[in-house]
Amino acid sequence: MPESFQLIISLLDSTIRIATPLIFCAMAGIFSERSGIIDIGLEGKMLLSAFVAATATFLTGSPILGLFAAILASCSASLIHGFACITNRGDQVISGLAINILASGLTITLGIALFSRGGQTPPLASEQRFMPIEFPFLDQMSYVPILGDLYVEVISGHNIIVYLSVLAVLFTYYVIFKTRFGLRLRAVGEKPEAVDTAGISVIKLRYQSILIAGMLCGLAGAYLSIAHGAGFGREMSAGKGYIALAAMIFGKWNPIPTLFACLLFGFLEALGVRLEGVELMWIGEVPVQVMQALPYVLTVVLLAGFIGKARAPGAIGVPYSKEG
Amino acid sequence: MKNIENKEGNETIDSLPSSTKLAIELKNITKRFGHVVANSDVNLKVSAGTIHGIVGENGAGKSTLMNILFGLYKPDNGTIFLNGQAVDVNSPEKSIALGIGMVHQHFMLVPTFTVLENAMLGNEGSMFLQSGEELVLDRLKGLSENYGLDVDFEAIISDTPVGMQQRVEILKALNRGAKILILDEPTGVLTPQETIGLFDILRSLREKGVTIVLITHKLKEIMSITDTVSVMRGGKVVANFSTEKTSPEELAENMVGRKVLLSIKKPTLKVGNPVLEVKNVSHESKDGVNVLKDISFDLRQGEILGIAGVAGNGQSELLDILSGIETLQRGQITVNDKTILPYQDWNSKKAREFGVAHVPEDRHKRGLVLPFYNYENSILGYHRNEEYSSGFLMDKRKIFNFVDDLVENFDVRPRSSSISSGKLSGGNQQKLVLAREIESNPKILLVGQPTRGVDIGAIERIYEDLMKLKSKGTAILLVSVELDEIMSLSDRIIVMNQGSIVGETNSSDATELDLGKMMSGLEKV
């Protein structure tokens, strides 16, 4: 196998690993924002659920229980967000920010209190994590050129949550565009009055949407600490929630384009890691920060000129009130 | 002033044939918003299979009452009976289940959805859209044919004309099985032709036994389509009539609480020289739409020129350009012999210097700063005048002297210079704006929608003031979507459609039907 091909294969492999939490969070964002609720708290929910997943798994020894605990934690954060800005009609950005700050502080404080490891959780053993799944026929496929390598190196060998992320995208697409619930959800994000006067509860719909968002964020968090990683480290979400938001806008609040945006951003990050400290022709060594900033720069540039206007749901960010 | 308080109560409706079944009965409905009593002890009876009108001025409580019936608001007091049964309508869900449908004044449609998606919302037929759509489409097509509700099910709502949007709203209600249909100011956005179409639909609905409640402030419509009518004033039902036994004059009197003149005496006056000449003005909006196409007209001294048209056909942009808010892009304007060329220095300050005063279409956005006090608002735009200042400071005493006279002379209520203008009623806000502009002694007055959201009493006063101004020789350009207003005030009428002038006529020759045809772009004259 030529070296450049080897490089591409390994880049694609890490792209998938990096993109997985982005995909979950971006789908969560789509559910929330399509229903009219800005979800800047993706980051915080992911961080919180990563911590809870690692802690619960460490305490019970079961990653399955850890995963459920993570989903529960993330959904609780969603409910706080909902209580603040659906029930009490607060500002959605402020509420989301508050969740991010809360998660950042709470995970470290609890981490130190429980484990006295400077905010980290103890490392998890392999059997306490979701481990890579080897696909069948790896040996046979490895003799097939190109496709075989893709199968062996890129498609196979990820943990179950990675594969779930693909299902999450299909799930999001199907629910949003093909079901009654999705029709109502899109309607409530565009024009809640229309939903209310059609005899459907705006508040109930929006709570349902953010709870689904909470579940998806919980999966993202669990991936970080008990599947991809082996334990929680402070601030381990590292801005992925914001990148997911950017991907969602980039994908115009549509699941399939958003998936590709997540993969693109994942690829850029993988490339950035690979290029760290490498001398490039003509350019020299690229500072790692430049690569990290690329997704954001790309979002701004592409949104500004190349992919046309991204139109947010009509009623996003506006609290609904009947008598206002 | 005739005392009409003796009409209080429900005597008239009780004289209806007792055999008719009541579809709706409201008893002692009271609703407060904070300290404001929107409905106070309201009683209302509507017989099944009839069209019942509710008239009243803005703020009389009509919409509140209907929103209570539809379950959007909870009444503080009172009982609702449907077909003789006391019911608890605490949500739209409940009211829809009880067979009530409502077409709101501002349509409750999702602009990005198709007609079908909007019509099915809330009754989708199935968990899954594909099978649901087939099911609902069948049902809707049947309804559409039965009642003449002509729509394009595939079209995206934001691309469809308002007339169709309204039909979608009616379909939506029927899809939910509505037997009682409430329509809140349904004709406000329609051309006369579309209104006729709507009324045909309502009549065929009535034939099939649907009970219809029609809220409007247009007395002519009440007279032409309803069977019975209730008048609301100050949150109360003050009178009930059988439509054939009443007259617009009587209804108006009950709405206002005193006699009103519905007709306007136009001063006979020879029009003078042109003071405003608009030549070949075209304009492109920020989105690149040609909102004005080659507009030319003259406006003469002592003349009122009415611009008729459905809202959004370029009238607003025309006013913006003439008043200096928008830059002139193409064509030329001559104001009092001074010519303005494209991209020349032309702004609202300059417009005022040239003798152009402007009563903007949206008084909340452009006419007033709502939190400001009356004395501040009444010199807005003229605050640089020496008569209000001493040196570089504003002189409050001079301002107050001016404003105290102003609110007195133009009957702005309450007569206070230091109340914030946001607390005035719509009519009084409009009187304040008009007073300010008239006091500047303009050569040309641009007026946009002078009576939008203004009650009848104030309308009467505003018309009087405009006529007084006209007899002083001021040229008035009147933009209004109210065809009656245009026809009764103007000397000459031009009609705009999609940014072009599609017709011109003397108001003495104009008929509503002809103007309506021009407004809908069907016919050029």
C-alpha cells in the first residue's frame, strides 16, 4: 500500500472517530432548533453526560448503565433549559450559556469531590468501555484493493456508538420529515401560533423536542468518556458542541447535509492533528490553532458566499406566549 | 346627542323566532387583562345555520370574545353553551373537538409549508405523513369542491396570494370538522372581488348548516351578508339587531355611542397648479425586486389624489421616496418647482424644508416614538425650528404652549402634553401625528393609511381635518387600502398594482367594482 494512500485511510478513520460526537450533537441541535429553541447548551450537556457516564460506569462497572445515566443527565439539563425558556419564556441563549458554565464547573467540582484526581475520573478498564467491533470477513476483504482497505480500516473497528451515529442521522431525517410529529415540530419552530390554534400544545411539543435533543447529547457525552476515551477528563468536550452548532447551520438545519458538514469538520481536525509540527511546502509549520479555527472560519466563509443563505426556523429564539 | 343606552341588553334578539336552535350562547363572559377589562358581562346568542355579525370599534372586545370562544383565552367569568350544552372550552384543542373553527385576522399558517401541510396540521390522518397526506388530500379535495374553496395544494404558502391563504384557513377548519366558523376581520386584506368570492363561500357554508360568526368593522359587509348582528362597545354587547331591520347609520351610532356622519362633505374648490410632479420613477428594493415601475403623476394645489391598491403593491415605497426616507433611484420628482434627481441629496429633513409633510402608514414605527411624551412627539422632525428653542437648547415653555394648543385644537384625548404617546388610543395617536404635520403648514401632505386601527369617532375628525387642509389649498396624496376612504375623500384616484399605475379615474366616475378589478391587476383602464 503506497504511503499516501495509507495516510488517507488513516485520516478517514480518525475523521469518523472525531465526527461521531459532532453528529450526535448536531442532530440534537436540529431537533431543538427546528422546534424553535436555540440550543447553545449542546456543549454543556455533552460535557455533563461525559462525566456522568464515566462516573456511573466506574461505580457500577457497566457501560450500559453508564450510557443510560449519561442520557438521564443530559435530559435533565435539557429540562432545566426548557423550564427556563419554554415554561418561563427566558432568553434561550442565556439559559444555554448557563448550562455550559454549570456543566463546566459542576463536572470538575464533583470530580474532585468524588475521586480527588484533579477533576478526572479514574481510568476505565476495557470491559468497562464500548470497545471496537470487528466486522466479519476482515481477512478476506484485506486482499481486495482499496475497497478492502476502506472496509478493514475505515468501516470496521469502531465502537457501537459510532455506528449508532449513522442511525441517529437516519432517525432524525425520518422523524423530522416523514412523521406527523416532525411536521408539527417544524411547524412549531416556524410559527407556533399556527400550532397552538390547530389545537396542539406548543409547550408539550417543544419539551418533547428538547428531550430528544437531550438523549442525543447524552450519547455524544458517553462516546467521549466511555467509548472513545477511557474516563472523563476536565473540559473534554473542548468546544465540540459549538462546532456541532456550526455544522448544523452549515447544513441548513437539514440532517443529511449536516452529517456531511460534521464529517468535513471532523476531517479538518484530523488533518490538523496530522499536520501538527509538520513542515509544509512554502508555508512552513502551521500553528495548531489555525487548524482548530478552520471549522469556524469555513462556516463563516461558506455561509457568507458559497452555499447561499442559511435560513433559520422562523420562530427560533422567540418565547411563545398566547396573550402577548 | 341621542341617548342610546336604552338598547342595552338583548331585547331584540329575544324577538327572533324561538324555534331556531341556538348554536352558541355566551352568558356573562368577563375577561380582564391586568387592569383592563376587555369583556365585561357579555351575553351573545347565535342561531344555528346563520351568519352572525359582530361589529365594534378597535378595542371594543370583539376579538377577545372570539378568542375566548375558541379557547385561546380563559374567561374570568361566565359560561359558554354550545347547542344548548354548557361546555368548558379551555383550549383550542377542546374547542376544535367541539366543532369550532376560527380564521384569525393574522393567518395562522406556516409560511414555509405547502398548502396541504398547512391544511392538515392538527388532523394529519396518520402518524406517518405519506399515508396521512393521501388520506387528507382526498378529504380536502372533496371539501374544496363542495364549497368552492379553490386552492393549489402543492403551493408553498408564502408564494400564494392572501385570498388563497384565507381559503386554506377555512379548509383547515373544515378538515377538523368545524360546524361553527369564526372569522376575524376576514376582508381586511382582500380586494373587492376576493371579498365577493369569500362571501359566496360563506353563503354556501351556511346552506350546508355551518354557523358563522363574522367579526368586522365594515358596516357595508355586515349589511350584505349577515342575518343578525351584535354591536360591541367598551367590552360590552350594547345592541343586537336582525340585519334587515337595521341600517349602517344605526349600527355606527351604537358602535360610537353617539350620532356619526358617515358621509363627508367635500369642499368644492378649483384645483390649482401642480405642486408635485412625479416622472418615470422606478425603484428596486434591497432584495432586487422592482417595487416601482415607471410611476408618473401630478398632484395639484387643493387636490386630494387617492392611491388605491391592495397593500404591498408599491404604495409604501412610493411614500418613502416622496417623503425622503428612501433614495430616489430612477426618474425625477419636482416639488414646488424644485427638481430632485436620482441619488441627489434628498432626505426627510429636506422634504420638510420643501413643504412636504408626511403622516406615515405605520404610526408606531415611523410616526411616533411611543415612550416619548406628547410634547416631544408633537415637535418630532420640527424640533430644529426656532420657535421651539432658545439658542441651542429646546425651550420647554415654548413647546408646551404650542402643544397645549395643539391637543386642544385637534381634540387629542386625554388633553395632556406630558402623557407618553404610547398610552393614547390608536385614534388619538393618529390625531397627534396629523396635527403635527398639519401645523407645519405644508404645501403637500403625504398621508398613508390615515384611519388604520382608528375608531369611527376619530375617523370622522381626521376626515374633517383633511378637508379643512384641502380647502386651504394644500395638495394631499392619500394612500389607503380602504377603498371607501379613497373614494369618498379623493378628487382623483390612481390604482397601483405590482408597482405600476394600472388606472386613473375621477372619483365621481369611479365604482368600487371597477377599482377592484384594476387593483387585482385584471384590467387596465
